[in-house]
Amino acid sequence: MYNRQMTYLIPGGLLVGLGVGLWIDQVAAGVMLGLGIGFLLSAFMGSFQFRFTWTDRLESRVEELEAEMKELKHRSNP
């Protein structure tokens, strides 16, 4: 589940870095710092989102298997 809001982390970091760079009179350093932070946040958030998606899929599969086991047990006991 790639969230659409995550696509704004990289350009958002870039613009924040640009603003900080203009503020401290080091535009190139601010842009590079903001871009790096944007990439790191994007990767960090993506890894958490993948992990939660993976655990959700695993939990739903376990629930399906438990339901199948109950149904089989119910069929075998008349």
C-alpha cells in the first residue's frame, strides 16, 4: 500500500532545505540536506508501511486458516 502522501516527502524535504539554505546563506548545502532528509524519510516510512502491510496480510491469512479448521472440525463431528 504505497501511500500517495509519501510521494511528497522528497520534494517537501527539498523545499524545506531550500528555505533553510536561503535563511543561512548556504543554498546548495540546504538543498542537499533537505533532499537527503526527504529520501531518508521516504525510505524509513516505506519500510514501516511494508512491515505493517506484511503483518496485516499474515494475520488475515491466519484468521482464514483458523476459520477453515473450525469448519473442518464442525463437519467431522456430526
